[in-house]
Amino acid sequence: MIELKNISKTYGMKQALKNINVTIKPGEIFGLIGHNGAGKSTAIKSLVSIIEPSEGEIWVDGEQLSENRLNIKKRIGYVSDSPDMFLRLTAAEYWNLIAVAYDVSEEEKTKQLKKFMELFDMTEHQSEVISSFSHGMRQKTFIIGALLPNPDIWILDEPMTGLDPQASFDLKELMKQHAAEGNIVLFSTHALEIAQQLCNHIAILKKGEILYDGTTQDLIAQNENESLETIYLKLAGRQSKVEENESSALFERGE
Ligand SMILES: Nc1ncnc2c1ncn2[C@@H]1O[C@H](COP(=O)(O)OP(=O)(O)OP(=O)(O)O)[C@@H](O)[C@H]1O
Ligand SMILES: [Mg+2]
């Protein structure tokens, strides 16, 4: 179980997260949705220990993250929002690095890589440098790296971005299977139809605050069975008159 308790994060004057409280249970596929700049990556980076929240506590299965970072980090497979890293390494060199860092045995590494390289059509590209890859191929390289050590908690920041329909389908199947085995899968996305399809638990963020936290089923049932896209736009979309007037003025000026 992952618990975010009263999490706030400020960058200088900017408050990126305001008093976030969320509990994610084993077996859940938890989707974080929200406009650009809503705070999704900030919440995710706090969970994977890349940044430190300004206030609040994160607990994983009864252990406080700030007191047990190494233990908890070992349990997490993280895919960042930007696959532009380790560009000079080949895919295989990058995966070897991960295997060493996470203490994955040679046998396990071979088994996992065979499975994932075949699934994501990366076998023939394993000896090529990451800088020569397309965006989607880089994304697949980092997804394989994150899943290689067999982590029980998956934290994926916009994982489907750039993936072709086959890879996107396969990743969704892996996510469903992992959650069905009693593990946590947490991801952010702008693809609301994917969130509706996959998530049993959803949180909608707007300007660092949670507008909704609950089951996808309840959210849809409470809104006359409309699509998640329609509900999301009603809740988090442009609402105030000022914002509407500003945007129609922009359209009229052709900006
Ligand atoms: N390193 C940083 N320094 C200063 N401000 C930051 C930093 N990272 C994020 N922010 C600010 O925090 C807010 C939340 O950003 P965040 O990246 O969490 O949004 P997001 O929901 O992931 O957006 P997107 O959908 O575009 O990925 C934004 O206003 C952003 O400008
Ligand atoms: Mg982001």
C-alpha cells in the first residue's frame, strides 16, 4: 500500500502540489490525470525519491519513504517522462547497468530480456546506441529497463507516449497482469480513454490539488455514465468566465 499524506511541494514561489492525500492499495491500477503542469510528474518524482516534498509523508507498506529510501527504491520500477538519457550506451549496455544496480542474476536477466525484447520488438536493436533510436524505441528501452529487475511497484510517467499501437497494447496487458497479481501499477496519462479502460482508481489533479480521488466506476456512475473525457473536461477543463473570455479573445485574434 502506498500512502501520500499531506504532500505539498513548492518550487520557489510556485506551489506544484497542495496537501495531497491518496492511498493506493495492492491490486490497483492507479491513474493520475490532469492538465500540463497540474503536478503529476511532481507527485511521481516524490514517490521515486527524485525530489523531496516540501511537506508531508510518503509511506509504502508501513515504511516511511524518507527513512527507508533504498529498500523502497529497490521495489519500484520507474519510467520517467523523458526517455532522453544514457544516449551513448547501447540498449544492452543500459540493461546491463540496471541488472548490476539491482543485483539481478545473469540467469534472471537473460530470461527477462528475452521475454521483453521479443514482446517489444527490440531483439534486433539491442546492440544499437540509444541516441540512434526513435522516441518510441527509447521509450521501450526504458520500459524494459524498469521492468527487468521484476519490481513489485510500477510507477510510469506517461508510459504510452510515442509507443506504436502494438507496444501500447502489450504494455497495457502487462500492467493489467501485474495488478491482477496483487501489485500496484501507478501511471500518469493524457489519454483518457486508456485511463478509463485500465484504471480502477483514478485521481484528477488541477493546479496541484486533487479534484477527484476514487474509483473510475463511481466517477462515471456519478456522472450519468458519460465518458471519462467528458467528465474530466467538466471537472478540470476551462471553467471560469475569465478563462473562457481569455481563450475566445485568443481565438478571435487568431493566436
Ligand atoms: N524543476 C522545477 N522547477 C520549477 N518549477 C517546476 C519544476 N518542475 C515542475 N515545476 C512546476 O511545477 C508544476 C507542476 O509540474 P509537473 O511537471 O508536475 O506537471 P505535470 O502534471 O507532470 O505536467 P505535464 O502533463 O506537462 O507533464 C508546473 O507549474 C511546473 O512549472
Ligand atoms: Mg509530467
